[in-house]
Amino acid sequence: MDEKEKGSMVAGEAVVRRLAEAVEEIAAISEYRNAYRKPLCSLARRIRLLAPMFDELGDGRDPITEPVARTLAPFEDAFAAAKDLLRLGSEGSKIFLVLEREKMIKRFHDVISQIDQALDGISFDKLEISEEVREQIELVHAQFKRAKERDDMPDAELYSNLLSLYNKSNDAILDPYTLERLAEQLQLVTICDLTQESLALHEMVFASGGDPGENIEKMSMLLKKIKDFVQTQNPEMGTRSDSKPFLLDGKPKVPIVPDDFRCPISLELMKDPVIVATGQTYERTCIEKWLASGHDTCPKTQQRLSNASLTPNYVLRSLIEQWCEANGMDPPKCPSRSTNPSSACSSRELANIDALLCKLSSPNLDDQLAAAGELRLLAKRNVDNRICIAKAGAIPLLINLLSSKNLCTQEHAVTALLNLSIHDDNKAIIISSGAIPGIVHVLRDGSMEARENAAATLFSLSVVDEYKVTVGASGAIPALVSLLSEGTHRGKKDAATALFNLCIYQVNKGKAVRAGVVPLVMGLLTEPAESMLDESMAILALLSSHPEGKSAIAAAQAVPLLVEMIANGSPRNRENAAATLLNLSDGEQQLGTMAAAQECGIMGPLQELAISGTERGKRKAVQLLERMNGFLVQQHEAYAQAEASTQTQGHIHAQSEPRMNVTSADSVDT
């Protein structure tokens, strides 16, 4: 054998070794917890099934010839592409993966096609592999061919919903119902999920050359909205189950701060984390001092910074606050930074705002009307205007106009406050300026459009948890219930959204029930148009966790409707109906609810929901099935005991009957 042949065989063995290692690396990639889990797992599984072929070739007695090596060479590029795709699916941003649906579909198709073509090029007669392995490879090849024809990508509805929210402005109010669905479908429901998604977005910043760009910033803000919603729904998320988590030898133990929450410069817990051009996160004051001292590199990576921009890391800041609360620590307070209106608005725009404020203060009613209307439009236009208008002192003046006898002025004033409240910093100003009573006044007595916008304003303000208490204590809930009853379709939607958000706070649930919301919601659920079905079902599920809510729902004889909803409703309404029944089946209403549900034939719909429902729907269905099965067993045992008791009583009764004493004739004296 000459040197050339030896070299070819060595090269062939190296190809087989690299392919075996590539399959091992692919097998080591895991945790596909995103919308592409099914196609990613299928791709990884099929590639792992090719491993025996490379193992047998590597262990074979015959050398790997040059023609065989050329046959196997296409697998190298195919596996490299598959490895990149699987790593993206495992470590990449879940939000980004869904938004890039078309590109992801193309990448899946390209990888599957590459592997299929590589398998097409195999000549089994030239390979030293067993018949069993050959059959397995042929089966996998057939699976790859079928996979080219199938579409296992995420459903279009998820993509459409996420794209719709992504295209909204960063400070727009997002629908809580949609956020709930997105959090579950994206599997962003735990502190670990949210932290990993935040880090994935940071990697995208780094990959983009340090300039996050509008797209990544919008994704980051969308993630923050989802995080805030998830935390609102589950305040205990991330808390420890141990009742004494920090006691060591009877003394409090200081929790260890996760490295991701420490500033790489100061090594202290970050208060105001910001992202630099390399994608690394630092405490704002520390990195600002670093840059001010003349440095133009990233302290951690030593890479040169392409720019000095600092992007607030909202998601990480929220996660730090949540971790502090879960560990019994006071959340770090973000240093206040004054916003100079002149940096947001030009001097001409500021002069225009000042002129409008003068008109707002004017005794002339026409001036007030015109100024309020123009401020309403300016506040709607962009976030800079919202900052400038609030800084100029417009909010107290607009609040004064909420009591105007001119209904149009009222409407302009409350709508201007709604638009201003979209900017988070303005919410505190509106609340501290005493706006709530005036907004509730408009909600009760204003024009229909003003009432609708007042409801939307209360929803916007109550996004902040502590303001749920303030709004709920103001008498707003009965007024919202009235709007839910009397309003236009849009008015009912605004009222329902505000009520749902306020009733996340437990005390407000009782107020809503006492205001008569349950019979009203039951009526909306049976409307032929079904235009308020989703909102009504969500409110009912929320109220069913409150004792007064349970009683009111039971009194409304809701069980038949809930069973019908589980059987034939939309996925969201099926899960909410199951959640409502689950709450009703615990407590005073337990036996009545379960008996009524059994009569309505709930077991079949529940079993179907446990198999084909949403993740939350499945959980609720399984829990409810367990309770129903327990109830049926108790019913059977009670029936058996009653039967046994009846038989026993009959037997005792028979034994206690008096007997006739018959004396035989032979014993009678004659």
C-alpha cells in the first residue's frame, strides 16, 4: 500500500470520527422549551438514530476508502447546519424565534433537505455495516423524506398575536388576555424562563455588533410586559417553599446574590442595569464612571466599544426586584434621573405646550375646550410629547377640567390623561395629583366616549399593583360594572378589561361581586352574538377564587353553562371554565357543584380537555377529574352503605315481629 492510499484511509477515518463526534454534540443539546420544541426534538432524534452507522464504520475491520469518504462528506455540512439550528432553538430568544417564523421554516427545510441528500448518496453495498443498522438508516431516511413534506412549525395564530404586540409602541397598553396566552405558548412562566430569555436577547445585542437597534429594544420591552403580567398573575413566582429559608443555627442567613445580578465592575447587586455595545450588562453609575475616565473598551471582555450608548435592561431589573422580594430583601431602588424636557422636545414645541397650558387655566370655556383637545392629540402622538406635557405641569390642570360642565371638555381632558398615563413615569404624577375621583366622576356621568376612555385610563393606571388598591377604593368598580351593562361594544370591552385587571387584587373581587358583576357576566355569556365571551369567562374564572364570588356563581346556576363551555368553547374559554369549576368544587359549594356537573355529563368533556387542551387547561382538567372521581367514589360508597343499612333494618324488623304460639293437639288435656 503506497503513501497516497494510506493517506486516503486516514482521511476517511477522520471523516467518520468527526461525524460520530458531531452526532454526540447534537445529542448533548437539549431543553427545547419554545414554540419549535416538536420539530427540534424530531430533528435531533432522527440524527441520533444515524449514530450506529458511524459507530460501526469506525469500529470496522476494513479501512475507509476514498470513495466511501466522499460519500460521507456531505454529512459534515449537513450536521454543522443542524447543530447551529438546534443550538439556536435551545439557547436563542423564544420571542425572536417566533417572529422569524418564515426564516426558521426555511432553515428547517434546508437542514432536512441537506441530510436527505446526504442519505441519498449512500451506497450500502460499499459500507461495512450490519443488516440491522442498514434497516434503521433506511427507516430514518424515509422519515426525513416525509419531514420535507410536513409543516410542524408553530401555529400562525401565535405568530400573528406576537407580531401584533411587537408592532405596537413600547409604551402601548397590551391586552392581558393575549399576554396570558403568549406567556404559556412561549413557555415564559418561571423566573428561570424569563432570565434565560433576557440573556438570549443580550446575546443578540452582542451579535449585532453592539447596536441593539429598534427591533431588539422592542423585543426587550415586549418581554418586560410578559414578565410583569406573569408576576402579577403569580406573585409567589420564584419564592421558596421553605417557611424558614434563611435560618442557620437560629440566625438569619444572607442569601447569595446570583452572579448574573452583580455588576462586573463593583460586584454589587445592580440597581439600574444597562447594556453596553458588547452586550454585557453593568450598573449604570459604574459604567458611566468607566467611560467618563476615558476608557473605550468593555471592562469584562476588553473589546473596543463601537459606541457609548447605554440601553436600560428592564427585564433584568425586574428579575432582580423579584429575586429580592422572594428572598426577603428590600428591592434596590433605581437612582432617579431627571428627564430634561428640552432633550425630548424642541423649544418651539415647549412654547406651544406652555401656550396651551395658559388656555387650560383660562376662564374662557372655548379656550379650555380647544387646549384640552390639542393636548389630547399631542399626548397621543409620541412618548416625547407625553414627557414634556407632564413636566410642563399639564396634569393638575387637566384634572380640574374633569368636573367641567362641558361634556366635550371632560372627554378631551380624560382622554389626554389616558394618553399621558401610557408613559409609566406619568402614572405616579396622575395618582399623586388626585385624579382618581375626577376620573370616576367622568366614568359615571360623562358622555359615552368619555366613560369608555375613563375606564381605559383606570386600566392603564391599575397596571401598577399598588394603584389597584387606590382605584378599587375610589368607588370605580360599581361604575365600571354599570358601563359593562350599559356601554357600547367598545365600552363593554374597556370596562371588562379594567375590571379584570382590578380584580387581580383580592379585595376588589368582593367589591365587584357586591356590585352585581356575576349576574351581568352570566348574561353576557349567553348572548347570541357572543361578542364578550372571552372577557366574561376570564372575569368569572378570576372571581371564582373569592368566597363571595363562589357563592354568587353558584347562585347563578352556572354549572351547566360551564360544562357546555368545556365541551364546545374556544381553547381559552375551555381552560377558564375548567378553572372556575375547579374553584367551585372546593368549599361550601363542593357537593352541589359536583352533583350538578355529573348530571350535565362533565366527565367526557373533561377527559378530552385533559388530552387536547392548553397547558393550563390540561392541568385544571386533571385536577378536576381527580376531584370528580373522588366524589363519584364517595357517592358509590354512600349508596352501598345506604343499601346495606336498608337490608340490615329489614332483617332486624323481621326478627322483631311477634310469633304466634301454636300448641299441638297432643299436648292438650282432653
